[in-house]
Amino acid sequence: MNGLKPCPFCGGHAEIKVYNPKYYGTVGVSVVCKNCGARGRLAGINDVVISGNTISTPITNDTVERGRRQAAELWNRRVKSNV
């Protein structure tokens, strides 16, 4: 799947990155320009499980694919700034 539009800042090619930190941090998916490093908004992987006093986000093929689709949609809706 690479229906990604070019980077709105430099016109470079973009790729989807899945962030799954080993310990603590953000779990999600975003699009990153391979040329200038611009990043799209982080798309969350939403299936949260609460067990006792632990909250976790299970990473499955379905949740990652949903995150990939959402990240691509967010990236493709970006508008180049005139600032």
C-alpha cells in the first residue's frame, strides 16, 4: 500500500512508520517524508485492554493495518502552508 501523496513541503517520497517502543512511549503509526523528515499526525492503534491496574495496547495485524490506513488518510489531507 503506497497511495501516499508527495511531501507537501519538499515533494519527496513518504513512507509509513509503525512506532512500537520496547518500554514506555507512544504506540502508533505515522507517515514520514524520506527526504526532509516531515511527519504526519500520529494515528493511534486503538484497541486498549485494561487488566487490573495495567492498561495496554495489543499490537495485532488488524490494529496496525487500521493505523496504517488512518495515517495515510491524515497525510494525504495535509495542506502546504504558505508561511
